[in-house]
Amino acid sequence: MTIYLDFNASTPTHPRVVETMRDIYQNHYGNTGSRTHIFGQKAKEIVERARKRISSILSVDSSEVIFTSGATESNNLAILGLARWGEQNGRKHLISTKIEHKAVLEPLNYLAKQGFDIDLIDVDSTGRIDVKNVNEKLRSDTLLVSVMHANNETGVIQPVHEIGELLKDTNVYFHIDAAQTFGKLVPELHNLEYDLLSISGHKIYGPQGIGALILRQKKYLRPPVQPITFGGGQEQGLRPGTLPVALIAGFGAAAEIAAHECVTWNENNLKTKNYLLSELGKVICTINGTQEYCLPNTLNVSFPNVDSEALMLALKEYYAVSNGSACTSANYKPSHVLTAMGLSEDLIDSAIRISWGPMVDVNLQEFIRIINSF
């Protein structure tokens, strides 16, 4: 049986989440916009209950949770949704990093073509940015700083706490892509200063196709995000379309489970990481990205002189791993993350990502055998 080791791309759906969604699909199929009958009212109650569950795990107000189709849409709404206000107010400078997910880099590239000024911060070989580089790039017309909490390819955690502290007394908005840390680094997210936060359901045993953008209110005002799609007044007028009640309820159930289990999950994931590092010490390899600041469930590993595509093909029967972001794997190019870290071409071409969950029993016996056969 193949061992699934691609949790950073998508997790299995928790049985309790599946059961929650099954019940709604079968018994509570109303539209939340249908105010005139009990089916619509029940659907709205289910959505608001899930909204409160998600806000609770983040220690934010439920009114600050805007449901989207996932972190990609949330990132686009956060960045493009601020652009019109920025243009109207002479704030057309944005700061991000070279290792962001394409769901951040591509909207920024679009804005650059519209006349916005974009600065992308370098990273060093550890995979982390330096906060002083962010500070040096700040200008009077800076609209937004967007930095991911943890990188999806390396698992390296970025200094978002320090950046939040840097920006909290300024008029610069701070956006965090927390797709890889929501439901995992729960206490850390409680203590962050930010204005906008992107999260997703399918990274924490929830369903695919659902996420949220958190818009924090300061002095009773939320960031001046405007809709980027049109056709209805749902989600405070920011995200039109019929709300997917079952997906939202599944997302809420997954958040509630994560709130109760995250400490145990992280402990189990760290035990697995220590085992993997021990086993990988038996072969020639390089761990990419600092382990001092890293998710407990992620390793990015290069096997010098071994092509990653050939390796994954050889491993296919035993292990499901990847060599980059699932969102860009259909058209494979060298990892922009590892390239930004300054890795050699050989290390980039031989790199794979291993990511796992707390209930996964990983045995690397076949992995080591296959590596040694190259």
C-alpha cells in the first residue's frame, strides 16, 4: 500500500468532517439566502456556527471571517481587493518575498503591469527572510506587506510576528498567507499582529474548495478591501455566490478538531520528523531550509545526482511525495523557492518534499533501498 506523504498539498478528510457534510447534503440543503422558509434559516445557522468555530481557533470576531473557495482566492481578494483603494489614495507600493506561493506572486505580477511598484524580498540559504530588509523597503506610499507564515515547499516559518510588530503602528496593511499553519500553529496565530489572513480547509483534514479571508478590524474599521467578483451581496458584499453550506460546515468541523488536537498532532509529527532525519542520515542527502524554524510535518530533501522526477517514479508504488507546489506541478519548472534560496542546479533538480500527518505510520525501508539503487 502506498504511503501518502504529500499533506502540504492536501490532507485526507477527517471522518467526522465527512459525516458532518453528509448530513447536510442529505438533510439541510437550503440556500442561506432563502429567508422565507426554515430550510434557508437552518442553512444560515449552520454557516454561522462554522464561522464561530473558525473565528474561535484564531481568537478573532466571527464577523471578521469571510468565506472563500480557498487560500488562493483569499490571497487574490486580499491583494487585488486593496488595489483600487491604494490607487485612489496614492498608495501603489507593495512588498512581498520571492518565496511566496504563486497565488500571491501572480496577483502581484498583475498589479505590476497595472503600474504598481512591487518589491520582493530576498531570502538566504536558510529559506527565511530578514525583517530588516522589509523595514528598509517601507515607503510613505507602501500599501501592503504580504508574507507567508510557513513556506509550502520547505516548511520554513517566516518571521511574521516580528513583521507584525514592525507594522502595527503604521498605516501599512499586513497580509499573511497562513494556508500551511492554520490549525497547526494555533498559539502562534493567536499572538500575531496582522490585518488580513488567508486560510484553507483542505490543509487541516477539511474539504477542498473552501477557505476564508480574515479581515481584522482596527478602531472599528476593517481594511478597505473591495470585491473582485460581482453578482450578489453575500459575505458582507465581498464574495458573491451561493454559500456552500456543507463545505463551510466541514471547514468548521475541521477547525474545531484541530483546536482540540493540534498539540498532540504537532508532537506526533515531530516524532516522525526525527525518525525521518535519522533514517535519511543513512544516505547522501541535503536538507533544504533551516530546521530551527520549520513546520514539524515537512522536510525538503535533495539527493545529489538523483533526478527528482526519476526518483518519484521509482518511489511511486511505495510513497506519494512531490517536488514542489501542487499548484504548479502540471507545468514543471525549477522551484522558485529553492532558486531564491541560492541552491545549486543539482540540488534543485534532485529535491523532493515530504510532508505527513500525525496518524501516518512512516517506514522508510523501501525509500532507503530505492535511493541506494540510484
